Amino acid sequence: MSQFPKDFLWGAATAAYQVEGAHDADGKGLSVWDVFSHLPGTTHEGTNGDVAADHYHRFKEDVALMAELGMTSYRFSISWPRVLPNGTGEVNEAGIKFYSDLIDELLRHNIRPMITLYHWDLPQALQDKFGGWAGREIVDAFDEYARLCYQRFGDRVDLWSTFNETIVFIGMGYFTGQHPPKLKDPKLGIQACHHVFLSNARAVKSFREMGIKGQIGFVNVLQPNDPISQEPEDIRAWEIAEGIYTHWLYDPVLKGEYPRDMLEMAQAAFGVPEFHPGDAELLKENIVDFIGLNYYKREMVARNDDVQGFDLNTSGQKGSGGGMGFKGLFKIVKNPNGVYTDWDWEIYPEGLTDAIGRIRHRYGEVPIYITENGLGAKDPIVDGAVLDQPRIDYLSEHIRAVGRAIEQGADVRGYYPWSFIDLLSWLNGYQKQYGFVYIDRENNLARKKKLSFEWYQKVIRSNGDEL
Ligand code: BGP
């Protein structure tokens, strides 16, 4: 008997910049990623999302494949500059129509849409106007954008999340300089992060004020860090890492306040975040309905004897760089006994059960969706077939890990592997594949089902029994 509830959602995820292409079609404005990826030396061999999977033009074909796969939900993001080319003001009706048609197509196939409002493609116009997330004006701009989306799509969509992985777009954008806006300025980064939390709270408030029927959440990547040893210095380093990776990112949206120890540390070191009157109440009154949890890997934490104070160098791993400016207080090290992917991400399924357990321990019984989980690999093609057995192994172990969390009593409501189709990996181009569907980039972006497609079909059909 399956541990998964009868109405458990079996989905898959994508994000606008990584899948849509059509980066300047039909009145769309440029995003910070459209600009950044065209700067020399920013991405793997200069790859960008200009075309990506061309999902913008082929969404009907893609939704038909989702239906064939048996998906009951699809997590995708809206490109802010596609619907509001300047970030605020004039609406691009062609952009609205694209999402509206996509939603209708999904519903026609009984696939429940889950929308992410912000998956990193900020309108460049807002970056230029007031410094993007670093400017307080962003809070009003985001609210305007969120309201537009609720108004146009809220009649048909009942699962929403505001932000995807703040630690990554703020950490890599403001601490390590690997993402737009390419800064290494922790003070600004912490303030920008505060604006993200305020924007989330305002968008949650609007969602409720507008009476949208459904739930709204916040998505973080959660790598349960473990200390490399039980020595007190490593344990202390791990506590700080946990404070930054988890408490800093979930407390403001689930408890409506910052973790006190981390807040004191940030204010002592950088004098931020700066609060305006009403900020604390706004956070307190607008906690989210659910959390989305993205999980790929574990990271091991050790004391950092190499640097004094703050170190902004990155270990080269996404999500580990920067550590919100406190990386000097710990470092990420390799697990000598770990199993790693070709991109050096530790494969550790137990970590997913563990991550869910840590959330329940700190925040109680909050509904959880696993909004991303997957294996990035160069899939072998043998006689024309895409044989991604390692992906099947990875996903089945992680689904088992979700099942164990449910057995322990966790309220997990859905699972969205990353990703439905092969798409752009932000800094790694198209060579790091995640999809159930392969895209032949030499042959007019033809879609081809991988071995994992058939496997996931069975998983869904058996509600997680046949792994
Ligand atoms: C998450 C992002 C996704 C996706 C995934 C895989 O952090 O939310 O957008 O990119 O990671 O990461 P990568 O493409 O770097 O392997």
C-alpha cells in the first residue's frame, strides 16, 4: 500500500527563463538574465535562454506530453517582463495571453497549475530604475505585478508561490557576483533580502484581500547541512550554516520574524536590515500557507580556520557561495564517504527525509510541497534512445525518502521533479540535463521521451507504489 495520500500531486517543474525562449517576442521586455547572459564570461560557453526549449511556441505539444506522462500538476513560473515589459505600468496583453492559454491547456488535460511568481527573471527596467531588489520601491512594484497575475489567472489557478530560492538569487547576485546584478556587497544583499521578505508579505496580503481561492507559499532550497565532525568548532559552524540556510529564510515567512541570533549578527556586522515603521507588523501578519522545498544535495559544514572575519569567495557550488556574508564563519567541505554527481553535488536521499523533519521540528505542521528535486547529468544516447537510468535511481530513492517522511506524519502534498523537459541550467548551459523529455538541439528542438519518462508514468499510475 502506497504511503502517498490519494490526492497527492505528482508533478514536474520548470521556470520561465529556462524553458520559454522567445526572449524578445510579442512585446516582452528584457529581464536581468537576458542582459546578464549576453555579457562575456558570465555563463558556460556563453549559453543563454534566448531560445531555450522554445516552450513559448510549443506549449501545446509540451502539455500533451505532460498529459501522457500522467502529471496531475505542473509548476512553472511567470516571466515578469513578459507581462509587464517595464516592470510596472503598461501590460503586455500578448504575454498575458500566453499564460492564459497555457493554463487553459493544462486544465483541459486535468493538470493543476502551480505558479511561481518570481524565478529570478527581474525586469531589467527595474534594475536600472532603482537597483532591483536593493531598492525599496521593489516592494510596490512586486505587489503590482502579483496583483495583475492574481487578477488575470486567479480564477483558474489555486496554487501559488511568491519566490523561488532567495538564497540563490540574492546570495549569487549580491554576495558572490555570479548572477545578476553581479555584486559583492553583503550589506546591500542583506537589505535586498529584507525587501524580498517584505514583497512576499505584501503579495500574500494582496492575495487574501483579493479573495483568491487557493493557497500561497514560499519556496526555498533546503540542503540539510551536516557537521563534518562532532568537534565543538564544527558543530558551531554547522549551527551558523543552519541559521543562514534555513532559519533566516523560513522564519520571516513562517513565523513572521527574523531569527534573533542571525538578525543580531547581521546588524552587528553590517547595520542591516534597516526596518521602516510597519515592516515588523507586515511580516507578522502575512505568513504563508505552505512551503515549497527544493532539495538536490547535502552539504557538509566545517569550521573555517582559513579566513578571519568574512569571506565572500564561493566554493563554486550554487547555494553555498556567500552564506549571506557570513561564510567566514564556516566552510563547505567534501564528504570523503559521499557519492557525488558529475557536478559535485552529493547524492544523499536520506537528506530529504531529514530536511522535512527539520522543518516540522522548527515550524510545526505546515503543508509542504517538494517543489524541485532531480539529477543533473549528461544523459547517454544509445541507438537513438536516451538512457537516463541514473536519473531513475536518483528519483526513486528520493521518492522513497518522501514516503518515509509521510509515514512519520509529515503533511507532504506533492512532488515536482526538476524538470519536466531538458532546459537551460543557469550557469551550465544545456549540457546539464534534468528532464523526462530530451530536446534534440541539432534537430529543430525535437522532443524525445527518455527512459525515465516511462518509469515516471508508472510511478504516477501506481501513486508511488511502483518505484
Ligand atoms: C534550482 C533552481 C532551478 C534549477 C535547479 C538546478 O536552484 O531553482 O531553476 O536551475 O536549481 O540547478 P542547476 O541548473 O544549476 O543544476
